[in-house]
Amino acid sequence: MGVGIAEVLQQAGATVTVVEPSAIVAAKVEERTGLRPLEVLPPSIDVELAIEAVPEDMTLKQKVLQGVELAVPETCVVATNTSSLSIDAIAESLVRPARFIGMHFFNPVPKSLLVELVVGGHTADETVARAKSWVERMGKEQISVKDSPGFATSRLGLAIGLEAIRMVQDNVASADDIDKGMVLGYKFPIGPLKLTDLVGLDVRLAIAEHLAAELGPRFDPPPLLRQMVAAGELGKKSGKGFYEWS
């Protein structure tokens, strides 16, 4: 996700700095953008927008964003790319929550047209306006939602995805036929099960567990999802999920 965000910002003409401790991911960044990522965040960096795109772990995000907050100017917009975690909960660890906002990008970032802006209880109107300006600069569209479990897109997308998994579990139809039905019948750009493979079954499971805790049992993960994650069938990144990936 971070690679894609860096790519679209670079294509928009921005001067981009990437911080990536993983040598494997850093190589992907350099291959796709020509940028050579820094291994660690410097003590001071002069940027207008800082986007965190680490895994969906509250403690990790807070730790990374605390470091970002210390390194960037006071005028910098600080954003998280979370798809489900509470903006207000993350902001509890920050000194300046008024400049903090959710910027939820979608995979694959260069091809997706949408950025979901998630406005926290302390997010300033100026921060929202500046985030919208960055979305426009990247050639994308935005929707604005208030901070709530799953926001708008993850909540609806997960509900459809989980039901599709239950249908496979109950032998209603094959994954391919379920996806084909939604693409041809409802004009989805991609079927919910193939999308689950692209997002990662482990990521979908974590989001489902979070929303089940916040919103109730309608978001309980199906047993099949848990079984596949336990077996290491995580989707495209592992080579197998609901589909085989080469």
C-alpha cells in the first residue's frame, strides 16, 4: 500500500520521501518509483503531508505517528491510511490531533479512483480542506466520513465479503461464480472474493474481528476464513487464497 501511495504522489509531481525499514519492500519502492527509501525516520524533515501506512495495529500506528509528529513541521498534515481503526483512538497519543486525519487509500492505489477521508472529533476544518486538495492533486475523488467503526467503505465492503465467504463455506457456489455474479450482475469492478485475496485474508480477518467487537455478531468471521488464515492461505501475497496466484 505504501509503495502505491508513494507512486501516485510522485506521479502528481510531489517530492516524495519514503521511510521503509524492510529491505524487501524498499527494493519494490525503488523498482517502481526510482526512490531510495530511508531505513529510519530522520529527526527533522520538511514536508507538507505525512502519510503512515504500516499494518493495522493500534500500538504500532501510534508509535510511528508519534515519531512522525516530532519530525515534521507544525503545519504538516499528518494522516493514517487505516481501513478500520478509530481515528480518535489513534489521535489520543498525539500532541496535535487537529492536524490529524484518516486518508484511506484502496488497492491497487495507482488504479483506484477513491480516497476515503476520515474526520476525527479533533480534526480541524483546515486539515480536511488540505487533505481534499492533496486528493485532487493525485487525480482522485474523495468521500468524507466521520470516525466510526469501519468508516463507510470497509464496513460495507466487509459485510459483502464475509457473506461471500459464508456462501463458499456452505457450498452455495464456487468462488469464481460468486464473483462473476457480482461483476456481471451488479457491475462490481472485481468480485468480493478476489478482492479478499488482494487485500489479504489475514487483513480481512483482523478487520472482521475489530468490527465484530465494535458492532456485534453480524461481523463475526466465518469459520472458513479463520481456517484459511491458519493454513497460511492469505491470498495473492501467499500464492493461494480463494484463487491460485502465480
